[in-house]
Amino acid sequence: MRLEVHVESATREIRSLYGWLRSDPDVRTTFTADPQTNAAPRPGEMGTTLDVLALVTGNGWSAASFVLALATWRRTRPQRPQVEIRRGDTVIVLTDCSPEQIQHATRMLEAAVGEDTGT
């Protein structure tokens, strides 16, 4: 499964997130990542450049662990950037990382994975 994580901020934030995910024992063994910086905005998006972390997940991947790792990383950032997760047509935006938002994001990602596997 391929995911994209967009961070509206400086390139160092996407590098920080990449390092954070690589250091998380529940996440690091289940994905490969390709940090992509200075990506052009998609049609219809504002002109701001987004940094992208493209992830390919493997067996044993947990949506809950992944979303929790993103939320925890976001809380460590001084300006707490908005984080957008894309999986196909599914777009999830983490803004306040409340327990409700984390649960909602996890359910949406699990549903997107279920669509891929037919479950």
C-alpha cells in the first residue's frame, strides 16, 4: 500500500518526520519511505509548496500505530504543522490530533486498506 504524508512547512520538518518514523519501533519495520521535497502543488491546491513523504507499507502495518506516531511527532514540533495523509482518494488532515481525530484518521486509513484488499 502506498501513502503520502504532506507537511505544510519547511523541508526540515519532513526530514524530522522521516527520522521520527524510522525511530518508532512499531512503525519502522513496516514501511519504506521516500522523502520528496519541493513537490509542485496539485491542480486545485494553493500555490504553497508541500513537502511529501511517500511511504510504501508492508505486512504487519498498523494504521493505529502509524497515525499515533504522526500525532506524537506533530506534538513535538514548535509550530505543530498541519499533516495531510493521502491514500488514493482518501485524504486525512491532522490539525489538533485530539483522540477523536486520531480515531477518525485510523478508521479512514483502515477503510482505505480494506478497499484495496476487498475486506
